[in-house]
Amino acid sequence: MKLIFGFLVLILAKSYGRTLPSLSKSLSAEPPCSSNASAAWVDVVLLIDNSINMGASNLNKAKTVINSVFSKFPLGNNDNIKQGVHNTRVGIVTYNYEASIVAQFTDINNKNDLSRVLDDDCPNGFRPVAFVIFAASSYPSINNEIPALVSQSELFDFDVLTLITVNLNNADHTLTSILNKITYNSIIQTSMYNFSIDSNTISDDLEWALLQANCFCMYNTGITSILYDPSKNRYARYGECATFVSYQGFAYDNIIDMCKYVPGSRVSFESPGYILSKEKEFLVKNLALTDPSILPFYIGYHKNSSSNWVWYDVDLSESAGSGYSNWAPGYPQNNNMMNCTVINSSDSVTFNWKNVPCDPQYSKVSNILCQNYVCDAEHTECIKYYMGLT
Ligand SMILES: *[C@@H]1O[C@H](CO)[C@@H](O)[C@H](O)[C@H]1NC(C)=O
Ligand SMILES: *[C@@H]1O[C@H](CO)[C@@H](O)[C@H](O)[C@H]1NC(C)=O
Ligand SMILES: *[C@@H]1O[C@H](CO)[C@@H](O)[C@H](O)[C@H]1NC(C)=O
Ligand SMILES: *[C@@H]1O[C@H](CO)[C@@H](O)[C@H](O)[C@H]1NC(C)=O
Ligand SMILES: *[C@@H]1O[C@H](CO)[C@@H](O)[C@H](O)[C@H]1NC(C)=O
């Protein structure tokens, strides 16, 4: 988990120019990640268990799924997303003996190479990486080594690396539990992207998981929301990057500047953050509980000039949102001095919203939820954060 606290990263005070056109979308729900495989730009490493348990029939099943899934992606070796080239690069690693190589994007041939890729601070020029592990047996040691390799690297924290598993031997409970552990996500306390080859939706699931892998936040620009999607009966990443910014004292007189010009940070934020569902509020609450000193904090809900409560989208356009709110009893108070909203809790159990002055010098609130552009198959505005980091 990466939370950014203003004044902790004292490198360069810099604000980034805003030259992006407004997006013509209305903010009525947490934005899903792009589901357009033909626009994907993700680097995929297929780790294929070639042990005796795999066998020819399993290998054929895996190949069929791989061919079916990747037929939808723009396979290629051009990694230049900065120039707008959307290519999905694929490399193959086997555990035991040689498998056919679909495409090779770099010289990853063994565990040490994997380790090297994971240790690199700037992997592949900030392209997202998905590891898809096709496993048939519990004994190859790499199965157990992957979680350690991944936790050694910081990548897993900021969504750049996604682990996906495909179980070819569900009868092996040790294997199943290893794969569930590899894909365990501590935020939601369950596994994500752990699939079974026998599922009749495996191709769709894998395509979805690769697009989820393509949906990430650049280094230090926030984390993607992971929310329960009741329509699909599963957790999913959403296309938003949010984090808390914390001030000591009051640098600005409004909430936009608190996000946009974080002093001493190389990356600033585009806008105060939104909460459009109870699932998002639950996530934000859990993040806040990891550091109770973040309470109370501003969110982007504010009264516009015609006295309507609206959110900022990441491009600072205003929108009424989904209708979701969580006002404390008696709030919002009808008071034109109190046009902004904070989330607070007196007992770390009940969190609710109150309207307060937008100027932190009056509200005495020095923390704020901020957000940035997400990267996904169809959204590349986030590349500018990468430019800022080179
Ligand atoms: C998906 O992305 C491709 C490539 O960018 C684009 O041509 C196509 O229109 C997109 N499809 C949809 C449904 O948006
Ligand atoms: C994925 O892991 C969860 C528990 O973490 C488990 O309930 C679920 O059955 C697993 N899915 C598959 C296909 O193994
Ligand atoms: C609060 O918003 C109202 C419009 O809804 C505006 O008239 C008033 O000036 C605002 N108050 C402050 C302190 O900006
Ligand atoms: C204020 O918000 C409402 C609700 O979204 C919208 O209809 C109205 O146009 C906004 N007014 C201004 C001046 O932005
Ligand atoms: C937030 O809650 C704490 C604990 O109840 C309280 O002391 C503080 O005044 C509250 N702040 C705001 C801005 O409501």
C-alpha cells in the first residue's frame, strides 16, 4: 500500500501543466477499467508449468485458451506507449522443459531474470506487467518462490505487476492453496485473478484479468480502487487513482490547490477525490484506518455556484455524481460559509460526512483525498506522470 503524504517526499516542487481536453463523460458511477482488449498495452509473461503433471492434454488446453485470449489483443513488440503505440507484448517462461514461444519481449529466461525485472525501479518504461501462471503441480519450487520475489519488489504495491493463475490440476489441494496465496490481495482479504482451466468462462476471465492488469496507477500517483462488482459477483479494479495528501499547517486556501500543488512532491494530483458508492466509501474508510491521523479529511464534494452539491472529476469538471452520500444526521448544514465536505469519525467505526469551510485555515482540516488519471487499455493521459519521473 502506497499512501503519499505531502512533505515526506522532498525532492522537487513542481506543478504540471494542464493541457488535456475535457473528457466528455459524466460521473455517475466509479469508472470501470477499459474492457477493450484490442487497445491493450500490457506486457504479459506466461509462466507455464511443464512438469510431468502438466501432460499433453493439459498443455493443449492451455494453448487453446492462450490462443483464444491473445487473438483479441494487439500482439507486437513495440513498447512505445508514449508515441501512442498500443501493443501487447508476450514472453514465455517454462518451469521444466521447453515450450513453444509465442513472442518474446525481453530476455526473461529463468528465475534470476524474473527477479531482475522485478527489482528494476522502472520496469519496461512503466508498462504494466502481468504474470500468468499455468500450474499443474505443487512441487516446482518456483510456485512457492513467486510470492517472495514479488514482495521483495515494490512493484506489487502500486499495481504495476498483476499476478494471474490458471489451475490445471484442481484435485491437488496443495497447488490450489499455493495459487490462492499467490493471488491473495490483503486489501480485500481474498484472492483475485485465480482461475481454473476447467471453468467454462476461462477465456473471458483471462481476457478480463489482463485488462485489469493494464489498469494501473503510475508510480506514486495513487492506487486503483478495488471494489466489489455485484453484477459480476467478484472484486475488480476500477479506473481511478486516489490517495491521501497530508499537510502540516495550511499551505492553501482551497481544496483544489491542496491536491494540485503538493509541495516537495514530484507528482501532484489532478483533483480532490470522489466517492460514488458505498463500496468506494468502505475502501477509503479502510485506507484511512491504516493511519487514523488522516482523519478528518476533505473529499471533493462541494457546493457549486448554483448551490448544488457536486463532485470534481479528475479533469476538474463538475458532476452531480451517482446520488450516493453519507451525511451525518443534520448535515449538510445550510450555511454558505461551509461549501466543502470532510469525512470524520469519532470512534473509528462510524464514518460520515459534514460540510465545513473550503478554506482549511477555517476548517482546520489539513488532509485530503486526491486523485489522478488512471492508465488502462484506452486511457494514456497518465503517461505524463511517467514523463515527470524520468
Ligand atoms: C477498442 O479499441 C480499438 C483500438 O484503439 C478501437 O479501434 C475501437 O474502436 C475500440 N472499441 C470500442 C468498442 O470502443
Ligand atoms: C480463488 O481463491 C478464493 C479464496 O482466496 C477461493 O474461494 C476460490 O475458490 C478460488 N478460485 C479458484 C477458481 O480456485
Ligand atoms: C458557497 O456557495 C454559495 C453558492 O452556493 C456562494 O454564494 C458562497 O459565496 C459560497 N461561500 C464561500 C465562502 O465561498
Ligand atoms: C451546479 O450543479 C448542478 C447539478 O450538477 C448543475 O445542474 C448546474 O449546472 C451547476 N451549476 C453551475 C453554475 O456549475
Ligand atoms: C473529527 O472528529 C474528532 C473526534 O471526534 C473531533 O475532535 C474533531 O473536531 C472532528 N473534526 C471535524 C472537522 O469535524
